[in-house]
Amino acid sequence: MLNVQFNVKSITDMKEILLRLRRGESTVEIQEFYMQSFKNVRIVDILLLQLNLLTGAHGITIEDVKKFSQMQSHLSEMNGEEKLSSYHPGHPIRIFKDENAAFQDVLGEINDLLTSFDADSNKLQETELVDQIKNLLFRLGEFHNHYHRKEKLFFPILERYGHVAPTRAVWEKDDQIRVLYQGLKGQVVQLPDVMLSRVLKKFDVFQEAFKEMIFYEEEIILPILENIFSEKDWIDIKNESHAFGYALIDAPREVWVSELEESVVEEKLRKQAASDALFRQTMKFGGGYLTPEEANLILNSLPLEITFIDKQGLFKYFNEMTEASEMMLVRTPSSIGRHVANCHPPKSLRKVMTVIRDLKTGIRESESMWFKKKDQYIHLTYKAIFNNDGEFLGVLEYVQDIQPFFELPSKVKTGISEIDYE
């Protein structure tokens, strides 16, 4: 089957179609050219091609793709094609769309308030209205959860199907929106002691970028995932979504249960029973011997979050000292097997890869960072792992909340704590 995403002729033909739509040429002629150029091409390949054009240096805009979507929708109706089915309220796609609808509502409320301020500057002196807009903007900040689920759950699976470039490009756009949000929030928190015109300008820029991403998600990304992901992929996403939280909506009350899940659970139980004997075997670890079960429990009991990246740069392991939603740096099974370059935002990619290169070549033995996160003081260390022959095996990352150490009393403690056993 033709892979159009990186086919030069397909890229050229699609770009021509989009530019002709932009110029307002005859839709009938454009439709005929489209049908000739992309006969027997899957819809998912068309979507991937559009995403490639949008995120690359091709001069194609969201408005161009919107016009194409309208034309394509008309063609689908003419051909009697059925629309994609609706989803259970607890399905990840339905949740994602519900969040986008909630984002649109909050954006509309913020826009209405700012417009009313612009029409009547005296309203800026009404504390209640100003607090209302601040609260709405803070609520909108929950979009971070929405983006994290997309980047940390959707994208790793999409990459496994061989589509890496789109995930990096969209993640970069997400980061740009995050920056715009921080800039807008910095202005809004100063109301009414800041020029309203500056707030309005920043809001307009943010709103445009944010709504563009909603279009990306609704019209391109989710349809791609609908066509590519298996039912098991959606089950994995459902099971890991709580680690990142939801945006503007409560966790789904109606739990989506796939028909596949019962058979998956049964298969897991069968495999577990088959491996029980192996888990009772003892293996040599360090200066002694442990069963795999003991080793696993010890690693999960350490007061550290541990991650291991192998020598190929693949995310291979993390311990589970706590629930994913409580982790200092959230990790879920969906990221296992993902290349480390794709596990970090584009803005920090160069820094991460520099550290890994230096650890691999021995320029650094380790590298540490520390930062505040709410009431935690997080200390993070990257350490190179070599075997006895000096062969590089990978990078160990360990993370610890060191805030409790700062809170220790100056008086030393050498005895055990007293417990009232009564």
C-alpha cells in the first residue's frame, strides 16, 4: 500500500490541493484532482500527510486544512460513507473530546469578561469580576493534564507504529502554548493594575494557538489514533490516564470495560501461574542471593524513583514505589520501549541528549539537578552504568524528595522511636 506521508509526489499533490482551495478555485475541479491523486489511499495516510504539511516548513496553515476538511466531509456524504461511531463516556477518546468542549466553554467565558472590561473600563474596579476571570484562567491551566496524557500515553503508542516525527512536532506546539499561557497568566494576575490592552493581546494570541491545537486533536490526531490504535492500546491508555489526571472534568464515573479486557485478564492470570515457579528461584544479586520477587519488592520499597535507559537509549525499567499519580516524575508502562529522546519535551531534548552522551563517553560520571515542586524539593541524578569490562550498559536515573531532610531537627537522633504498645 502506498505510503503517502513521505512520498514526494503525494506531498506535492496535497500541497497543490490546499493552495488551490486557499485561492478559491473551483471545488469541483479540485475534488476531481484529489480523487485522481489519492485513489485507494487510506484516510489515515491522508491525515498523516496533512499533519506533515502543517508541522513542516511547507507554508500550509490550519485554515487551509479546515477548507480541505469541509471538502472531504462533503465528498464522504456524497459517497454515503459512515461517520466514526460514538464512544462510551469512559473511553479515552470521549474523555479527550469532552475536555476540549470544556476548554471551549471556559475560553468563551474569559473572552466575554475581557470584552466587557474593554467596553466598560470601570468594571475593572469590580473585585468580584476580576477574581472571576483569574479563577477561570487558573481552571483552564488544567489543560496541562490533557496535554500530558496526549504526550505520555498517546504519543508512545503512536511511535511504536512508526510515526515519530508528528509526535515531536505536536509536542513542540504544546510547549509553545504552555509558554503563551504562562505569559497570559502573568498579566491577568496583575489585574486591575496592568494595561487591559496588553492582557487582551496576550489572550488573543493564546486563544488562537489553543483553538488551533483543539483542531489538530479533533480533526487530525484523534482520527489518526482511531484508525491505528488497537483495542488493547485504548485499554492501556484508560488504565494509565489517572496518573496524569483530567482537565475541567471529573474522572469518568462510567468505567469503559472492553470486551477484550476479560480475556486479557485471564491471559495474565495464566501467565502469572506459569511463572510462579520461576519467581521462587534464587538468583545472585550483589553480595547475596534473592528471588526475582524479593528483588522486585526491594526495588519498589526504596525511597527513590528509579528509571533505567539501556545502551540503545530505550526506556527499559522503572520501579513502582508508589502509584503513578503520586510519583514525583510520572512514569507509566506505555512509555516502556520508547526512545529517551521522545520521552522529553522538545525544548529540553538537547540538554538531555548532551548529558546521556557525556555519561556514555565518560566525560561525566553523573549529573544532578534539583528543583521545587509544590511542597517537594526534588533531587534528580543521572548516573552511567558500566559492566566489569567497561562496556556502557545504560543510564540510571534516581529521584528523591529531599525536603524532609531540611526539616530534620538540629538535635541528633541515635535511638529508635518510642512506641506505645498499649
